[in-house]
Amino acid sequence: QKEVEQNSGPLSVPEGAIASLNCTYSDRGSQSFFWYRQYSGKSPELIMSIYSNGDKEDGRFTAQLNKASQYVSLLIRDSQPSDSATYLCAAGGTSYGKLTFGQGTILTVHP
Amino acid sequence: EAQVTQNPRYLITVTGKKLTVTCSQNMNHEYMSWYRQDPGLGLRQIYYSMNVEVTDKGDVPEGYKVSRKEKRNFPLILESPSPNQTSLYFCASSFRDHNQPQHFGDGTRLSIL
């Protein structure tokens, strides 16, 4: 089992729809969780960080964390073509200094 | 401007020729880390450093060396590069440790022939 696993893409949604990206992690002691967006040929940029169970909202983005189920998700409301990118989930593990990324999910928002 | 700077951005070289990729941050961050990104595999951590003179292995350290002699710099060294080290490399830093958001450099694309 991969330490951080994302739903296999690619994911395609129409403009204006809700895009749902999912991620599971195996290290039960993980304390920090991140969603990064990466445009083709560019470096990852932080979308959301979440540390506690529940929802965290920032504009059109909502991160959801369920530590009991070892599950973290990212919802993008009113998806725009500019949201088309690869989304990376990451978890800060219990091993000091270790940050593990999932394999990424490619999202395409079509007009 | 707060940034993480990597050099070179692109490099094509040959097997066995030692190379160094530099990474420098101007944010006084304690934590720095190197990743490689390969298609379908996401970002994999190579080495990280919690502070000056404190470094440790990530998930894929074989064939790489690092040093942290100054807080701002964290070079990645390939002593004897091989074709399987052809990849896109990212340096990142954060204020304290892996539990804070990472600031990424622009990446270095290495091709080892």
C-alpha cells in the first residue's frame, strides 16, 4: 500500500461544477495535510493546509480531513478552466522531517 | 521577494560526471528538502535538513548527497550520475519542519545520458 494514495485520474468536470479530489494515507500518526496545485512545467503551489478533523474553507476550495478514516479530500466549487492542473496531496508523517506526496490527480475543467 | 532559487534550471550531462544542483532560500527557513518528480510517481523526498549540519535521508536517497553548511543553502550532489537519475528536481523550504507549508523552487530538469 502506498503511503499516500490519490484517486486515479484524470478527472474531467464541466465548468461551474464541483470537482472532488480524494486522498488516503497509511501513517495513522500523520499530523499535517496539504493540497498543492501544479501547472504543467511549473512548481507546486500551496492550495490548502489542514491539521484538524473537519472542513476548512478558503474561497472556492474546501479541504476535508477525517483522521479516523485516514482520508483527506479537496472540493473545488464553481470549477474554472484555470483550475485545470495536477493536484498533489501530501501528508506530514510521524517520522521527523518526512513529507510524503501522493502520485497526483490530473484535473481538466472543460468549458 | 521571498523565494527559493535553484540552479541550473536545465542540465544535460553524461553518466559519471559529478554535478551539483544549488538551492538557496532567503526566508531564514530552518527546514529544507529535495524531491524528484517522475511521471506517475508524484514527488518523492530525497533528503531533508532540519537545520544547519542536520540532514537525513528521505525515501529515495541512493546516489545523492547533500550538505547544509549555511542556513540558506542546501545543495544536492550527484557524485556519479546515472541515467535513472534523469528527472525533474525540486528544492523546498519551510519555516520550521515538514508540518508547515513548503515553498518550492522552480525546478531543475536533469538529463543524464
